[in-house]
Amino acid sequence: MAMTRSANPALRSKAFKEVFGTAVSSDSMTLDGTVNKTGLMLFILIAGATLTWSNPQATSGWMMLGVIGGFITAMVTVFKMEWARYTAPLYALLEGFFIGGISSIFEAQYPGIVIQAVLLTFGTAAAMLFVYKTGIIKVTQKFRIGVIAATGGIFIAYFLSFILGFFGVHMNFLFGGGLFGIVFNLVVIGVAAMNLILDFDFIEEAAASNAPKYMEWYGAFGLMVTLVWLYIEFLRLLASLQRR
């Protein structure tokens, strides 16, 4: 079976090609195993978020640890897939620190926003799984290329905004609460949702190709990356709508 590509850099085609055929059937990646490990990572993330949420005085410190530690752990996981059984849970914990901190900040400004963002995130994930499994959206090569290109464009925009911020230049037309910013935010959410479909397809094909057991952790890690991204975008969107 030919392996497809995912826009998610954690679920890149090369990663799975390198390990195809190396696992015996009794120690191969399965869909059920990936689902279970995704659930465990969500539990770890929530535990980390709860710790940060319950210590508002130390929010900035926890968030900094989560951002820097999460990024480093993610990079290690991407380039050392066989370590995923150890680094993926650590990534979930560190992202939990970040999610808990930023959620507490948004909740203080807009009471009730966190539960709304959580429901929208999981609702979107469920909807994307439904349209993928029922074939309403088919993962064709054109679909993959479109999502990959859109994802790359979005991250270039975020990177430029980050760099320009050091020089006092702020792209408020994209990331502010104006109408154009809200439209851009909706587009980003749509692209993140399409990434979930690519992730589902990628993991399903990897499991069918008998990837090694540790790839269950790697697949769960890739899904977590997209879910965290989607949650942050929903927080931004809801905050912008409430400001208006």
C-alpha cells in the first residue's frame, strides 16, 4: 500500500516509510492501540493543565516551561520516532502546562470561554472523524496538496508575525479582533480541521502497513499536535467574537 502524506510534520510520510515492514505482526501498530494512547495523552494533558490552572500565581512560569519544553520534546519526537513512547507522554504533560496557563488567562477575561473552546475542539474532531469514515470527504492527492499548502502558508504568516513583533511591527489585521482577523481565524480553524482528516488517514494506513508498536505513540503524538492547535485557534476566535 502506498503511503500518503500528512500536512502535520509529526506525521510525515518519510517517518512511516522508514519503519514499514520492520515489525512482526504480534508487535505491530494498531488503530485500537493508537486510540488508547491518544486517550492516555489527553488524560496527561488535562492533568498538566489542571496543575497550572490551580496555581495562577505561577502561570507565566508554567507556560514558559510548557512552550519551550513542549517545542524541544516535539522536535526530539519527530526526529527520534522510536523514543515516542517516552517523549509523547512528556509532550502531553508540557503542553498541558501551556494549555492550563493560557486557558486561565482567557477565562479570567471571558468567563465560560474555556468550556466553549473545549466543546468546539472535540466536536470538530468528532465531525471530522465522521466525514472521514463515511467518505464524505475523500483523501485524494489534490486534497492533500491543498491542505499541505494552506498549512504551510499559515505557519509562514505566524512566523513572520513573530519575527516582525521584535521590531515593533504587529499584523493586527490578521491577528486582531477585526472582521478580517476573524475571517482569517476561521480559515485557520478550517485548515486545522482538514489536517485532522489527513492525520486519521495517515494513521489508518500506517496501521494497515504493520508499522512498529511504538508508532502508536507517534501517531497519538501527531493527533495531539493538531488538537492543541485547533483548541488555541478556537480560544482566539471566541475571544475576538466576545470583544466585538
